Amino acid sequence: MKGYVAYNLSKGSADAIASLFPFKFNKHICHHVTIRFGVDSGEVLPEVSRVFAVGYACDEKIECLVVEVDGQRTRPDGSFYHITLSHSDKAKPVDSNKLKNHVEIERFEIFGSVVFNKF
């Protein structure tokens, strides 16, 4: 079975993010930070110590938080760690990867757990 390894947000962290960043678009996500995409269910789950939101990015159809995972902003595949917050009907969650510019925000810690999510 294929899927992705992610840092799934705790309910408390997802609720806190939603209160700090009211959703701009009609499709609400705010669920996880992808660590590795397109992997098998037997993928070894990495250890993750600390996750911080450090930036915000948005265009006319999607918004996300830029995230640091154990001090790194770049995923092994070269894209940036992020949490898709919301998107319009004209976008898909994966489109967060296309956002180029973000504004730095006052960093705050995000809590959750590393899991395998199936497609």
C-alpha cells in the first residue's frame, strides 16, 4: 500500500493554528506536515523531536504555514516543509509546494506524531 509519512497535528495544535490563522478559502485542511511522499506502508518512521511554524505563504487560491522539522525547512525531496491551511476549488493541497514567497512569523511549536497515511 502506498502513501506518505507525515507529522500529523494534534487536535490542540490544529485548533490553535485555525484560531491564529483563520482560513481564507473554502476547503480546510490543517492536518499534517508531509515528511516523505509516495512510500510503502512498511517505511521506517523517522524520529521527530520538534516542529515549529516559522512562516506564512499565500496566493489567490491556497495558503500554508512554512514549518521547521528538527531545525530544517527543506524536505529530503527538496520541497519545503509546510502545513496546507486551506485552498479554493481551483487548487489542490499539493499546490502549496508551488508557493515561492513567505513572510516570517513569530515561531511557535506544533505538536503531533509521525505516522504513515495511506493515499
